[in-house]
Amino acid sequence: MFPPLVSVVIPARNEEVNIGPCVESLRKSSGCAIEIIVVDDESGDRTAEIVRSIQEKDSRVRLVRLNGLEPGWVGKSHALFRGVLEAGGEWLLFTDADTRHRPRALAECLALAGERNADLVSLSPEQVCGSFWERLLQPAVFSFIESRYPFHRVNGDGASCAAANGQYLLIRRSMLEDVGGIEAVRSEIVEDLALARLVKKKGFRIHFAPGEGRVEARMYRSFRSLWQGWSKNLFVLSGGQMARLVRLIGVRLLLDIAPAGAGLAALAGALVSPSLGTLVLATASVTFYGGRSFHLKDVWARPCAGRGYALLHPLAAVVLLSLLWYSAYLHRWVGEVRWRGRNYPCRVDGWMERS
């Protein structure tokens, strides 16, 4: 029996750095039949040119060029929608241009779908980090997200916990149509979570898993791009609930930030004016800081970072909380986020929790 055709849809907007390696990695896929549809969303760089050069040597690769964004759509969802219109596969793989795929990844995910009776299989790619800020913050952000959406809960039958990662989302086409298609999430800033929620509401099953050994991604290459990228959606990923955010800030202040500040103050005091009190406080602070760093070491025990970054957990906490607060500010008060040169209205109603 022949494996089903998988249509890979890649939204791309100014992705000349990433699109070539991404498509080339997908061309090496084995154990399944694929077509690769790159949707060029008004790129101003060499994205389309690079895809055309690959297209000339592989008929499975196609380029779709968009001319404008339809009203009411977010750019990525619109690109996915147009790609699906061109797709002929029984299964659809939505993946980002900054991903790299191992040859057997897609075939293994199709097998997982059969084994788990799942209509949606999503992987959280292994993160590739190059700069200091990537190594410090990406593990902290993903640890936070994974604590909010544990894989075992997402994979359970209950509809209360639904999640997927739009960097790698394999979905049965017939099921996508049953939940209303991409059109159903056209205006969502975090379309993958919104789609997962619809899938579970309709009674379909999701299998969500780590992507190590199958797919990797380098999402951001600078602190500025990291800040812009996460601030547009981190509040949504946290649940969109101000009460939860305030509690989280309080906990992180008590566990990560305040002890570090107190420890630095105590050490400075012990050096300037030694006394039994300052020495005891400094010793207690250093002990707590060391224990907390040891406790958090596994957060950074990822190939993209290293356990030593746990020693900088107070700095990571400061930036993470700042990101969350700024994201909440954009969603709750500004009502608009900017991404890839476009402004999008954002809202905190719909499927998100409310305080």
C-alpha cells in the first residue's frame, strides 16, 4: 500500500536566509510521498528567487506568490490558507521557513498518527541558539510554555488542555475541513493554539511531542527579534489572564529576583562593613541562590544552551517577566501587535481565559 501524499506548506516572508536550507532538508524526506508548497508573502528579498532555483531541479517544489493581505487575516494564516488551496495531499504539514527536517521525521510522524489514532501531530522543534540572549532566554521561555501545556495533558482525551506548535503541525486534511479550515483561525495571532483548541472541541485527538532528533529551528538571531517575536504572543500563551500573570510575577520575584538582589546587597555590605548579621545574610543568600540554580539546571540542559546558564536565572527571570508584561500591555491596552512589517489587531476574548 502506497503512503498518503503529504502537502508541505511553508509560509515565507523575507526568508532568504532560511528558505533554501528548509526546502532542501524536506526534499530529503524518505518513507513518504510529498509535495512542497512555498507561499511567498510579498517578500522584498530573494526568497522567491531561491525557491525558483530549487523548483527547476525538483518538480515536487512549487511557489505561490501572494499579492496583498485580505482584510481580517493575519499574514501567516492567510499564507497557509492559500497554500492549502494549492495542495493535493491527504495530509498537510504546516511548517516554518526557519526549520530543518531530518529525512525520516515526516514518515515517523505519519506512523505516530496511526499508532495514536491522532488527526493532528505536532512537534516542538529542538531549538538552535547562536547568541548569548538566545541561549539564556529560549530555554526559559520554552520551559515556561511546556509547564503551561504539558505534553501528557495535551495528548489526553480531555478538551481542557489543547496545544500545538505551528513550527511543525501535521494535520489530516479532512479533519481540518471539519473544524472550519484555516478560515476558522484567520484573525488569531497564535493560530496554532487556536486550531488545536478547535480540534479538541470537535472530539479529535492530538499528539504533541518534543521534536528532538526530527526537526530543529532557529527562531530568532538577536535580542531585538526575540523581543518582538515573543512579545506578540507570550501573553496569549500564558493563558491571557491578568490574575495568573500577577501571581507568576509574584512567585518569580520571591524565588528568583529578590533573593539575588538581597544577596548582592548583603555581599556588598559584608565587604564594606563586615558584621555577623551581614555575613549570615550573605551566606544564606548565596546558599539559596546556589540551591535555586541547581534546581533550575535542567531548564538549560538543552543542546542549545548548557546547565551553566542556570547561574544567570535571575537575569532570565527579569527578561521573561518583562516580556510577559509587555505582551500583556500590547494585548490588553494597545490592542495591536506588529510583526514582519504589519500591524494586527489583537484581542483577549474568544477561546482565551479571562480574569
